[in-house]
Amino acid sequence: MGSPSSGPAHLSNGGVSLLLTPDRWGLPALVHWGAALADDDVPGLLATDVAAVLNSSLDAPRSFPVVADRHHGWSGTPAVQWEVGGATGGPLHHIGTTTDATTARFELADGELALVTVDYRLDSAGVLHARASIENRSTDGELAVGALRLLLPLPARAREILDFTGKWTGERRPQRRLVGDGTWSRASRRGRPGHDSAFLVLAGTPGFAFRTGEIWACHLAWSGNQEQFVERLPEGAGVHSAVIGAGELLDLVEVRLAPGERYDSPEVLFAWSDQGIDGVTDRFHRSVRSRPEHPSPPRPLVLNTWEAVYFDHDLDRLTELAKRAADVGVERFVLDDGWFRGRRGDTAGLGDWFVDETVWPGGLRELSDRVHELGMQFGLWFEPEMVNPNSDLARAHPQWLLGELPDLGWRHQFALDLSQPEVVAYLLDRIDRIVTDCRVDFIKWDHNRDLHASLHSRTGASGVHEHTLALYRLLDELAARHPALEVESCASGGARADLGILAHTQRVWASDTNDPVERHMIQRWTATLLPPELVGSHVGPAEAHTTHRTAVLPFRLVTALFGHAGIEWDLLSCDPHELEALARWARLYRELRPLLHGGRTVRADDVDEGALLHGVVDPDRKHAVYAWVRTDTSATAHTPRVALPGLDPRRRYRVRIRPETGPASRHQVADPAWLTEAEQGVVLSGRVLTRDGVPLPLLNPGQAMLLELTAADD
Ligand code: DGJ
């Protein structure tokens, strides 16, 4: 952290600037968040930062301090809400700023009662990491925290909002609207972000798209209750038009601080770009990849047994499945739900984390050993936070449940109260032993219900806040005991896919659907925040179990390639052609994964609604791979030139169709002539490819092909 300051704070990194200056109360107020400022921009912005005095308004100009609330005339959603001794917190006064080129810490206090700290760090990818905390400085009273939100200003040209909603098997569906007066607030009170999580809120210039537009984006790195919003008041926010922000959503009495105690907000990540959604994505991916906890490459090819056998566990059959998996090139074999006591379906057993001796008379170690002998890692499913009433655990410890009403079962299960140390100790002990005894390399950590319990003094149940922190601690303790263990965050698919959980896990399961049409859309938008190596993506059978839509193998293979790839298919039902295709694809995944998991994600805008063009370009722009996908029929009879985004205009590239994923059927008589040559490899300039584009074939719906580009001028 830098040196004390009483003047403006200017943070600059990765092509982004954040500028703050003391307002008339001496509070740090936001002047600029966006494009990097030149030194001589700063005086001009500071000189013009005082707003007009408005009609029917405050008698002095408004500002937008980091802790905007009513005490200083802010009538929008407050940054800070707290109370002590039955009275709401008073006005905060600035007591200190410490800043350097990329960080700033602001300390604000209400007399001797509370200390609020706001921290900003601008990383080298230009992503701003913002956090706040509040500490009870009183000597006797309890301080109740209502909210601690991180808010940043938006200019008037940020006129459109894009965020997400969704459902089981349909996560991260985009929705757009215009910014208007009022609050566009997305809240989750589900105890997890939810299938309909806002995920990432982007506000941008009208019509912003993947490759164009200026965007201000916000993500909350938190896996419990939360809110994210864009808000505009007629009087603006100082000289700014609107506000974007996020925070944890706390229940009324959820966080009560004794004297000396502190509440830390989750981190809020803010990214600005003038290069469209891909520009925001690029910043987030670079930022996420620079975390010390980012999982190391290569990401092993997975086979997960869920859709192959469901609850029907049998050592011989699973051993055969493991052999087939090893034959096609799988590197991690994951045994899903159904291995523990009483778990013959989804109505019983959760909580009883002991290997079921009736199904596994020799224990799980036999299978694990065979999997390891075949050269694969062994993964195992758990759902530690949950319990079926029909379980020995629930019968023995009814007081361990989180406190949902008895008729609020969900998949016949309830949540455990992780704020009780005995509950965590039990889970830690059981998971730890099984990981050790069964040589588990990977856990698929599921979470299949919303949490409806709230803090309840009668039952003693804790709230979601404590539950979420206890979950993070539990994951950290397991990691400390088993440093090589990897964990996937799954929640009925992708209902808990956020950078909070990903600070403690190495992968998210984006969705329970392996239908490539659905998956393509889910991955496309999940990738806006999360780099593909963190997002599980599996090839399923021809008929998707979730939608019963049928898709050809090449389309399924191309789809699963653009993530942390895997297989969710009963390989014992595959014919030799399918197995050979999977083996070819597995080799291709291994060949391409340094590019896929280290390059820049790019997406083209100007294709018709039934088509998608997306790809990954390596940081040197020497190597790229693109998927040309048709999810639906087109309204037009041809495909005009399609730009392959992200290439170096000064380079020349050899373009070829990768045949390993299999042929894509066409809705035309013959391909554009250049593409016929591309089967051997044709050389084209980066400028033509990226600026002008190339005509691509009109594929039939449900088809996909892969183009690979390699720099030809070195
Ligand atoms: C829900 C998950 O999303 C599935 O992948 C599978 O693990 C089941 N739970 C198992 O019960």
C-alpha cells in the first residue's frame, strides 16, 4: 500500500484509470472510471468535477462519494447501511487515504462508533478489485450491518444494460434493456447465485456488441445472497449520469458485530473496455488467469459417470467404462452420485458419507486403484452441504439442519447449518477420510437446492452469510490437507458459478445440459467472465438427456472443445466409429488445449441469428482456432463474408479445416472456392480475415466445423 494522501487519488493500470478527489465534505468522490487518463487529462477533469446546483434540490453541488448515502445528499441505493443501539449510523468522515499508482485505501469513520474502509486495486489487466469493510469501534454496543455496497459511476453514454437470467439447463440467458430512471436491480435470495443469477452486469453504449462499444461491467465474487444493479436518478450522481454496483444481500439481523469485530464485503470486480464485450472478456480472463490460485495446465480430459449409469453403480460395469475411457484418452474418471450409504435414488442418503458396503463390498478403493492403474485420476461426487431427512445423519442430528420448514424439501433434501462447528467437523472428517482412503484426486461438489432458511433465534439456525463463509473455510481446509486435490463447483448445473467460489475451487459445471445448442449459448455467455479452462464442458450422447434433442457427433465434439473438456456418455453403448471419433477428438483437445486455455476468446457479431462464429487466438496472434456453428436455419440463402476476429492484420495466416471433429453437412451445392483449397491449407492476410472476413459455407442446422489458423510469415 502506498503513502498517505489528502488530495486526489489517481490509479492507472492496464489501460484503465480511476480518479477520485475529496468533495466538499472531504470525502473521496469518484471523478472518473474508464479509459486511461493522460497526465494532462487529470487537471481538466478535476477542474470540471463540480456539478451544477439544481432546482428544487440541495443548496450546494452534489458529489458522488465512495460511501454515498443520505447523510451527504445521495438519495439512491446507499453504499453503507448500519445501525448501532437502535439508531442508524451517522455521517461518515474521511480520516485517511493511502494510495499509490494502482491501489487506494480510504478510511472513514463515524466518531468512535464505526470505521469503514474502502479498498481499490487496479490490476494489470485493468480490472478494478473493490472491497469494503466496517468495524465496530464502540466499546459496548452491537453494530448491525445492513449493507456494504461498492458503487461506481456511469456516464450518460452507458445507455443499455445487459445482464443474465436462466433456469435449470438454461443458465446465463442474456437480457437487455435501456437505462432509465430508477433501479434495475438483480437480487438472489437463493443462498447461491442461482440458475437465474445476474452473473455479470454490463452497461454500455447503445447497441454494444462483442466487438464494438464502450462497456462498464460489474461482477460480485460471492456465492451467497447478493444484489447487482444499475441505478439512475434524475439528479444524476455528481457530474455522472448513473451508478453500477453490487454487494452481498444481508438479512435484517444477519451480521451483528461485537465491539472490535469487522465485516468484510465480498470483492466486486469492475471492468471497463472500449473494445466491446470481447474487450471486457479479455480483461476478466487475463485478471482471472493471473490469480495465484488459478489451476495449472494442462486441464485433464474428464469422463463423468452421471448420465452413463446414474445411481446404478456396479464395479464391473464401471471398470469396463473406465477401460473404455482410458482407451479414448480420458485423463480423469469421475464417479458421480450414488456411491454412499442408502443412495439408490435421490430420496435418501445425503449426509451419510460412508461408502455403501452393499453396492461396494470391497470399498471404493478397488475402482480407484483400477482407474489409477489405467493412468487416470479418480474423481468423486459429494454434496456436503445437504442432507436427506431419510439418512442416518438427519435422524441422529436433526438440529444440524439449516432450519427450512419441513414442507420446503427440494429434491427431497435440506441444507446443513455450516455455522455449527460440529457440522463442519463431521464433513471435514468424512471427506478427508474418503479422499485419503479412496485416493480421490478431484471432487465434484454439488449443491442442489436453494437455501430458504434465514437466521432464526428460536432454532439457532444461521443465515446464508455465515453458511457461505463456512463453506469457503471448509474448502480451504480440505485444500490445506490435500494440496493436489481439485474441486468442481456444481449446483444443479451452473447455479453457483462465480469468482467467489472459484477462489476455492478449480472448475465450474456450467449446466446440466449437454445438448450442444443449449450448451453453445450457455458457454458463450459464461465465457464472458470465466476463461474456458474453468468451465466444464462434456460431450453427451446423440439424444441429449435433458432436452431429448438429437445432435450429430461433430457438433457435440466442437461444442465441448471450448471449455475444460470431458465426456458425459455411456461409452459402453458407443459403436467403434464413435469411439474412434472420440479418441481423435481427445488427441485434438490435448494438442489444442494450450491455445484454448491460454488464448483470447473472440466472438463475431455480424452473423445471422442461427449462426455463431467464435474462437480463441493465442496472445501472440500466431495461432487461432474458430468454430463455425449453425444452431438454427438461416433466413438468407447464403453466408456473406464473416470476419474472423482478433487476428494480427500485419500477419499472413495458413487456414485449414481441422477434420478431427468430423464433417459438417451443408445446405448448399458447393463451398466457397477458397474453402475447398483450405482443406490443403490456404494462406490469407490477417487484414482480409479479420477486417473483411471470408465467405463461409451455409451449414445445415445443428452442424459445426473447426478452422485453424497458423501464422505463415515466420
Ligand atoms: C446435479 C448435477 O448437476 C448433476 O451433474 C449430477 O451430479 C446430479 N446432481 C447428481 O445427483
